[in-house]
Amino acid sequence: MPVLIVTGTGTEIGKTVVTAAVAAAALARGRTVAVLKPAQTGIGPGERGDVAEAVRLAGPLTAAELARFPEPLAPATAARRAGAAPVRPDEVAVAAEKLAAEHDLVLVEGAGGLLVRFDERGGTLADAARLLDAPVLVVAPAGLGTLNMTALTAEALRARSLTLAGVVIGSWPAAPGLAERCNLADLPEAAGAPLLGAVPEGAGSLDPVEFRARAPRWLAPRLEGHWDAARFEAEAGAGPRSGTGSGPGRE
């Protein structure tokens, strides 16, 4: 898995912290890691972006950013309004392939969700994943609404013959409610793919040394960690399930 695409079911759900956690876990195993952000929106020159935050949390890795646009909008819109050239999927693929030639793992973190447009032609992160033939890791929220958003993202991946590596919960609450606890079992069903981790809320505020030490506890072995979904579900108190439907309060 030299290249892993990291997307989300939406924005502000923890993609950057999850990306940093995956990077930290891989670094702890002695892997060489690069993080690529194709399009960073909502920040200006000299401001700290998502890649810089991943470096701060995860430690020594190669950071790459193809373009940044000042307004917090979808990349295609932000580029147009800035009068700047957009990022295109083939440019993302070329940059990721170059990094993959020199690193054990390249994490490509998207902006927003899977089908957010990069350019005026409708190019998306999904197109970059197809060009790279790379698996996609989906970051999802823990609570109400996540099952539908996750299922839609998974369906979009399958429609494009892309591989869904699994799902990671981007911000697991300190005091989970019934919906969050039930979603631990329901998310894999919605995605048709395994739950590969749960990053605790506030993880991005941890001291970087502590973040790096704890990151493998949040991620499954497939992501270089030692998190176990069944044990986590039991400890969270999800309890026995009654049927397979989502039911009230289960989405």
C-alpha cells in the first residue's frame, strides 16, 4: 500500500488528524512517510496548512502541497475566484507517484469529500485515486447521520471500481451516546468495509510526543496500529444488537 488516499464523508470531521495518526503509526514502525495535500483552501501564504499540522503531530515526514487558495471553498471554486490555475487529478497522481518512489507510504489527503471538484472539468479526488489505482480510507463522524454519508461515499467508490480500504472515526467522543455506540457495529455494514480505528476527540490538541505514542492505539493493524474493533465496541458498551436495520437513532 505505497499510496493511500484519505477522504471524508464531509468537511471538518478529522481528516488531517487521522492522516497524522496514520503517519505517526507508520513512522513508529520505521516506515518512511510522505503526506501530500493536493489543494489547501482557506489559508494564505505563510499560514500553517494541513500538511504542516500533520508534520507537527506525526513527526519527521516529507510534506508536499500542490496549491493553496485563500478562500475556504471547494478547490475548483477557490481557484477560480483567486484567478489561479486549479489542481488537476493527473497532477495529483504524478506528484504521488514521485513521492511513492522514495517513500514506503504516501498519504494523499483530500479537501472535503470524495467528489468535491478540483477543477472546472469536474476532476475529483476519486479520479486521482483511479489514476493511482490506490485504496481509499474514509474518515467519518461518530454520531447521527454518519451511516448515510458513509454509505453514499462507499457507493460512489464502488461505482468507480475503487477500493475502500476501510473507515476511521475521526473524532470519538469522550462520553459516547447510544447512536455513537451503535454506529461502531453499523458503520462497517454501511460501508461494506471494516472499521479501522477511532481517533479520540481532541487528539489534535495533544502534545506531539504524546500524540505519536498514542496513535497506534487508535488504528487497526492494517494501518500499522494495534486497535481492535471488537474490543473497542465492547469497552464502549454498545451491547447486543437487535436486528440489522438502522432503526430510530441509529443513523
